[in-house]
Amino acid sequence: MSAMTLPELAKKMGDIDFAMLMTRTEGGEIAGRPMSNNKDVAYDGDSFYFTQEESRMVGDIVREARVALSFQGNKGLLGKPGIMIAVEGRAELIRDKEQFKKHWVPDLERWFEKGVDTPGLVLIKVHATRIHYWDGEDEGEIVT
């Protein structure tokens, strides 16, 4: 096992925009959906994603804040797989416009036409508690 630090992992995550966000459903199943972190990838153990209040994902998080994220980087050298990262964490639902502004990028208006004033807008903050990564033959774990 490697001893990669969180800043070293963050540097490798710099080009990864999309993650799969997994929640536990009302029936106990695991549901996943792709989420963009809006190129907000100066990773310090927290990830941020926008969604709508009425989404199933928000209901899942209200019932159970423990979530998982899965990231996969681009291909590595000589066509080898890029870095793969599994994050276990706790989700927090944020409904504060000032916090929205800190993580907003203009591309989001494609889905949220009124920007940070979109009715029902919610920001999901996922704080990592455990991160496991595989980077070629190197793998490791970071507990935050």
C-alpha cells in the first residue's frame, strides 16, 4: 500500500469532473447517479454537487447521510487505466445562496436556468471520511 497524501491525491484528481454519487434508497437499495463537481476539484476531502430539492437523491440523504463517490481518471501512460478513487463520506444539504455562489459556474445554467436563484436549488456537500485509491499498481487509503 502507498502512502499518498490528500494533497497528492487532489493533484491527480485535478482533471476529473464527473463522479458517481451513491445513496441508500428508502427500500435499502443502493442508487447511483453521475454528478458533475463543476470543475470544483481543488480537492480537500469535500466535494460539491448541485441538484433539485425534489430529487430522490435529496430524500435519500435526508434519511441517510452516509454516501459514496466513485471517480475514474483518464487513461494513464501507455494506455493503462487512470486513477480510480472510492470515497466514503457524509452528505450535507446546503440551501444557502451565499454558499451556492462559492461553487457556481456559468455552465450550470444549462440545468438551472435562474442560476443561484433557481427555486428548489440544493447544494450537496460530501465530506470524505475514507478514501481508497488505485493508481496502476499503487493503491492506498486515506482516512480524513
